[in-house]
Amino acid sequence: MKILVTGSAGFIGSALSLRLLNRGDEVIGIDNHNDYYDPTLKEDRLLRHIDHSHYSHIRLNISNREELENCFSEHEPRRVVNLAAQAGVRYSIENPSAYIDSNIVGFGNILECCRHYEVEHLVYASSSSVYGANTNMPFSVHNNVDHPLSLYAASKKSNELMAHTYSHLYKLPTTGLRFFTVYGPWGRPDMALFLFTKKILAGEPIDVFNFGKHRRDFTFVDDIVEGIIRTIDQPAKSNSMWSGENPDPGTSTAPWRVYNIGNNRPVELINYIDVLEKCLGKKAEKNLLPLQPGDVPDTFADVEDLIQDTGYKPTTTIDEGIKKFVEWYLEYHEIK
């Protein structure tokens, strides 16, 4: 199958591209290689699959509609996975325009190209951040998500609404995946596990927000990739039982779905750090600080819909996942 993956030099996108190639798919990878973090890491991720005979790599920004249309016209992908986005909750407070360009304008271009080039299924990254001020745990796709706490979260909610419009008007099957705190080898340097590891090894103190008491549904990257693949292979369908009198936020009369992909086992941040300390064999000096603006205190994924529709549930424990990350980190940075 010919599959276009945007953000293919990113953390999740590169891991997904590698898995798809290994199972025999043809992958067209798109990435703009921006400098939100060190582009060297993106180049190194790409080295794992850029020379594969069934892989094509294109450097472009999805906010450039003409270049994106040329890509779709030339390659004619059957399915599309949109992972290209400006990431980061806190960065959205400092630089909101980057989120409008990539997450709104860029996603609109993706939808238009999928519509005009008769793509069979669009799968796109949403986020657990859409749950915002909601404190009803575990977070369910059948809960309302109209109170985002950051522009990043609002942009992801916007993606879900835009996708629904295209599913309704043009019968384009779309599936949004709400990822919960993804971690693992080849991860982003701005994320907590990467930052903690670097500072602990350097003997520097780490900043622990909300005094380490907030809980996250940490989800290993391989589990995220498996969830994406399961949904790629199963285009969204309409819900024949959907009623406008009692509207279900997680399904529709259109071929549109959203799923949570989370570990379904929230862990306090302080316990997450404990596991990291054991894997590194070194204790951390902790600066205990209040919750940051835009952050939510807890996340907890209800994954029943994912299990029911795809037969899949993430299984990697944080002990297993952090151990794999630390092994990769030490090898990648040549630390003995």
C-alpha cells in the first residue's frame, strides 16, 4: 500500500515509517526539518530508513499548499498519516503563530489534498491536551472537549472539527488519534524524559512541576505506532446509531472517528523519575515547582473504543519503556 506520512523525520513519524516499510508498504515521507529542536536528531532518525527502496523523502512545509499538491499529484498516496505539527504546550504560549501556520493552515491543506486526490483514509495526530479543563477520569472520546487550556490543545481540537467537516461533506474517512504523553528512543529533546536524563547524568538539578504530583498516562512510542497502524488499516465508518438529539462526541453519521491511544495506567511524575533514577543508577536533585500555565494536572486514557474497534491496547510498562529509552540514550550519545 502507498502511504504518505507527514512529519516523517519526527519522533513518531520516523518510527511509523520504519514499521510500515518493514511490513512491505511504500512510504512517501514529508518533513520540513524545522529547528524547533536540533535538526541533527531528525537527520539521524532518517538514516534508519531513507535509503530503503520503497521510501521517498520530500522536504516541504505542509503550510505550502502548492508544494503539497504537487507531492500528492506525483505520488498519489492511497492513505495518509498526518503527524506534522508544531508540538509543545508551553511553546504555544510563547509562539502562537507557529501553531496557526502548521496545525491549522497546514492541516487544512492536507484535508484539501486528500479530498481532491481521492485518498481512502486520513489518520491524523490529535492529543490528550484536548481534554483541557475536563477532570472526569478516565478521559473518554465520548466526553465533551470544549475547554482547551493552551493554543496547542485548541489547534488539535480544531483539527478534529475540520476533519469532521470533510468527512461529512466529501465522505472522506478520517480518524483522529489522541496521543497520551509519548516517550521512548529517538524522542524529542524538549520532553521531560530527555531533559531529566541529560541533567541527571550531568549532575544538574531537574525542574519537577506540580511538585511531582501530577499524573500522566505515559505511552511508549512502539505502542503508539501499533495503534496508528491498526487504524490505518481500518478506515473510519459512520455510526448508524448516532442521534442528533443525543450527539455522541466520539462518533458521527459521517465516516469520522477519534480514539485515545494511552497506556491506561497513569503514573505520578515523581514515580516516573524514580524509575529513571534506577535505570541510570544515579539520583536526581529535584527543584519542586508549581504547575505551569497551560498544563493539566492529570491525564488518564479510556481506550475501550480502541480495543473494541481494532483489538489493540498498549501494553508497555514504564519500567520496560524507560529502560529501552536509557539504553538508546547512552548508546546514541556514546556515554559509557
